[in-house]
Amino acid sequence: MRTLYLDVISGISGDMFLGALLDLGVDLEAVKTELAKLNVAGYSLSAKKTAQSAIFGTSFRVQLDHGTMDTGFTEHTHDHHHDHDHDHSHDATPYVADAHEHTHQHEHDHERGHHHHHGGARHYTEIVDLIQSAALSDYVKQHALAIFKAIAEAEAKVHNVSMAEVHFHEVGAVDSIVDIVGGCIALEQLHVDRVISSPLVDGTGFITVAHGKMPIPVPAVMQMRAGTSIPVHQRDDIHTELVTPTGMGIVKTLVTTFEALPSNLTVEKVGYGFGTRDIGQINALRVMLGTTAPLSQQVVETNADDVLEMSANIDDQSAESLAPIIDRLVAAGAYDAYFEPIQMKKNRPALKLTVLANPVDQAAMTHLLLQHTTTAGVRYQTLHRTIMQRHFSTVTTEFGDVRVKHLTYQDIEKTKPEFEDCERIANTRGITLQEVYRAVYRQLDSAL
């Protein structure tokens, strides 16, 4: 499974996320080509290789042009060198119309003395229409829209308005479109199957905005945490915002699991996306791209562990719509998932969905079950289990190389050829699985 790990050592913002993916090797020109399909003009992008604390990474920038922006934006006369590069002051936070003043100067511009007019803003619904009408892939559209929705829902709740009333001001609209859509484009180019993350790190204290002081985590970020188990550690020694609303929107939408660096992750590349503010340490999002093997393909050195068992009874969903959930759960790291026929109240035939997973994946599995099934609740328990130690070797046969699994428990030993390897050889050679298995066992017997 192609896995992206976010090591949130000093927070996360939209530009740091895209910068880190560019540092992994994503082609900036390819991202520009895809972003051009949105028909949003008036900006330029740059990705510069730079260093912090003697560590090299990528500093990604969006610079707005002088003059008229794309349709829906107003003429500007001030300098548009817009450092939204995760200086921890709301990279692309939306604003909403103030009920008393009818204007709301965006917090992001407060420290820079910028003044924008309400006519230069884009509504959340306009951005949705912009993305939906663009000739982007379904993958990019689906994930970008989900991120924007998470941010807009939080802002609407914080300001007690409808989502339709949430605005992104003229600078923030371009920034957030580039960061969010560009980030999704980069993920697709990296062929990422799942995103996992370390616990988030944020600062403490307050930041000054147009209407006074705002607590950290900022309200939109805190609202996006509501109803989730997203872990956030606040640093008492850093008195500024580290997790921006765009960063939290990306995390809430894309990340399936929060955990320490997985022991089964084979890291292929490491990338750094830099911010510029001096926070007393390296200001970067570190990412790792690699592959994770399913449990059956992992080396196991112990004879005991714990496993999470989750279940839900479902009596009001079609088999056709239920079928994809198994693949989603396994793709997110479940050890196994299966259905069982059951009889429920009112004599209703139903299905019981059971999931076996690592206990640290409970939040991610719960989210998937509630999102993709009609169940209103999920039961779970942690079970102790005895398992066989597991190691691997490679056997060379006349048909090709096959991985072999060696299982041991006390004086018990078992040997099993890896089915995927045998199936691949059988399909490629036009022979039966049994022929491949026999070839493997002949080699194993000859080695004794």
C-alpha cells in the first residue's frame, strides 16, 4: 500500500503540505498544468530549494499579480507579495460578513495592513462550482471539495452563519484554491493510497486579529476537532499558531490514522515543506513516502499481541452499496473485515459487519464505518491473541521467484508460499496455481 506519513513536527498549513509533496519529487510544472484547468488567473507559483537548521527542503510560494484578478476579484493597488507560507497567521482562512459592520477584515491581512473589500470575496459555493466545473480528475475533485467543506462547516459554526455565507477573501481564495487543489493533484501524482499522521503540534496563547485576540488553537481549527479524536499536543514554549484551518482541513479529510511512525512502513523518500517564521526550531512539515505491507506480509517477532474487534449490525442498506466498505477498510489498514447474516428485531434479516484492526486505528475505522454504512453506532473491544512468529524467504523455481512465509510457535512450524506471487506467476505463465505450488515445495524439500 502506497502510504504518505505526515510528521507534524511544527504544525501544518496548506503551503507547507504542498511544499513537502513537491520536495518528494512532484513536478511543479505538472501541478501548474492541472491548476490551469480551474481558469483562475492572476498568480504565479514558485518552489525554492532552501535550508533550515542545515536541513534542505522546499519553500513553496503563491505570489499574486498586480492589477485585475480572475473573475470575481477586484482591482488592487497594494503590494501582492503575499507571504502565506505558514507564518502561523491563518494561511487561507475564510471570513464571513459581520452582522454589525457588514465587512470583516480578514485576520490574515491584519498584521500586513491590507484592506480588502467584500466585493472581492468568493463564497464557499462559488469555489465549489469552480472545482466541480473544472476538467480535473474525480480523485482531485472529491478530495479538494471535502477539504473545503470541512473548513466552511467549521467557519459557519464559529460565526453562526450558513455555509453559503462563508467567504474567502480575494487573497485567501487564491491561496486556498492553490494549496488545497494543488495538494490533491500532488497526492494523485504520487499515487498515494492512504495518509497517516503523527499527533499534531500547535502553539499556545493568543494571536491578534482584526477583532481582538484569538485563542490558539484558533476557533476554526478547534471546531474541526469537534466530534473527532484528532490528537493535538500544545507546545507551551511556542506562542503562536502552528496548525492553520487549511492544514487542519487537510488532516481531518485525508488522514485515516494518527500514530507514531509505523514499523511496517518501508520509507522510500523524505521531504520537507518549509514555513518562514522563526519559531525557535525548524519550521517544517516532514513527510515520508513509502509502502506498508499487510499483516500477512510483515515480519512478526512475538507470539502475542492485541487486536481491535469492531462490529455493527446493518439492516437498511443494500448489498451493492455495502460491498465497497470491505476494500476501504482493508486499504485503511484493517487486518480483516467480513459480513455475517443475522436476524434482528422485527424479524429483519440483516448483516453484521466485523472488522479486525490494530487498536491504534480505532478512530480511523470508526470514521469509515459511520461514513460508508447506515449504522448509527459501532461496538468495539480489544482482544488478546496468540500468534505465530513470522519470517520470510525467497525460493527460486523454474517459473520464477516466490516469497515463502515461515511460521513458528514453540515446536510448531508451518511453511506457506505467498499466494499473490503464485497467482502472478500462474497468470503470466498460463499455468495452474497447483503447478506453481508444487514447484515451490520441490525446492523447499530439496533444501532440507
